[in-house]
Amino acid sequence: LRRLLWGICALAAIIVVGTGGYIIIEGWSFLDALYMTIITITTVGYDEIHPLSTGGQIFGIFLIIGGVGGALYTLTAIIGYIIEGQFGTTLERRRMKARIAKLKGHFILCGYGRVGEEIARKFKEEGISFIIIDNQPERVALAEQSGYLYLQGDATSDEVLREAGIEQARGLVAAAGDDADNTYITLSARGLSPNLFIEARASCGEAETKLKKAGANRIVSPHGIGGRHMAMLALRPAVVDFIDTVTHGRGRELQLEDV
């Protein structure tokens, strides 16, 4: 990118110098001087607009040498930027697919909103392999910036879930912001992997009932959990602090594990 910017700036400077030179040396109008500069550095071969003086001819020689070189440099920089960008994107996608294909015993995180970000952060802290599925480009970009494995697509799609390795997955977390999406994700995942552990997010009691019928093993209501946690903090703060330390502490001195 820096090379491209330097090339554009150099070409613009050559055009400015060339236009100003013809205005000063030949006394031409701005448009005539600009036109002459452009046809000179692009070597299109048109005749001069007006006859050139000796000074104008000498100036034209130097303008051709500098202008053609600058134009070629800028052109190669633009082509290189386009090719490298496309090649880099293609290579990164291939690397991502290769890493995804090697996943086993991983979690599939569907939805990378505020809840999904926190889940991904905790998975990373625990050293758990996981892949994120989201159809929003801005969220996918955030996942990429964080260095997570990701797929941009519809998590309710059987094809996308298979690409995420659902047959080899340890579990799936449906953390989309919409209850209907989480229900469809659960239905699709259960149909593809009958024994898969599925945890789903719900925002209301009616959604919890539908998610259970869809095949979710665990259903979590962030609003309900947040409300109960705040109530317990008000009533028994020391107990809640101890439980948080055991379950969410970063150290390994005291930690609860599922047996």
C-alpha cells in the first residue's frame, strides 16, 4: 500500500511539474499545458498542440524520461496491489479451510454479537478449539481481527454447519441475537448430529420451550442469569464472589471441573 501511495504521489507531482513547466516556458493555457503533459508521459504519440520552442523541447525530453518512469512505477504498483490483495485473500481462505478441516472435538459458536464475543473470549482462555459462524461482515471482521477461526454464512444452513465440522464437533452454542435463528440453528444441528451437545440462547420463556423441543440440551437466558446474579450480589455478595472466583478465576489454584 505504501508503494502504491508513493507511486500516485510521484505521478501527481510529475503532472503538476509538467503542466507548470509548459505554462512558464511556452506561455500556454492551463488546459493546453495539462493536455500536453498527459500525452507526453503516456507516450500516446499525438502531435504537439503548439510548436515547441527549444526550451520546451528540452523540458519535454526530461518530462518523458521522468514521466514515463513514474507512470510505469505507478502502474506496476497498482497491478501488484490488486494481485497481492486477491492472492492474499485466496491464500488466507485456503489456510482457514485447512485449519477448519483439521478440527476435532471443537465447539461451533453460532453468532458473534456481545454474548458471542464473551463466549469466544472464555473459550480462548480455556484453550478450547472453536469456530465462529456469523453472516454479518462486520462481525466476521472482528472475529478475524481477534485471530479466531470463522465462517461467514448462515448458521441454519446444513452446508455451512458441515463445513464447520459438525460431525466431529464436541458441541454447538447457538448465541444469535434472535430466538427464531437459534431455534432453526438447533433444529439443523440436531438433524445433522443427533448426539451433539447443543446449548442455546433464549430471551423469553416461550423460546425456551421451543428450543427444548428443537433438541437443545441446555438453554440459557442471559437476561435471567444477569438478573439472578445481581440479586444474589445484593443479598450474599461474599458467596457470589467466592463462586465467581472458583468458576471464572484466571488462576488454576482453585477451579471447578466437570467430571
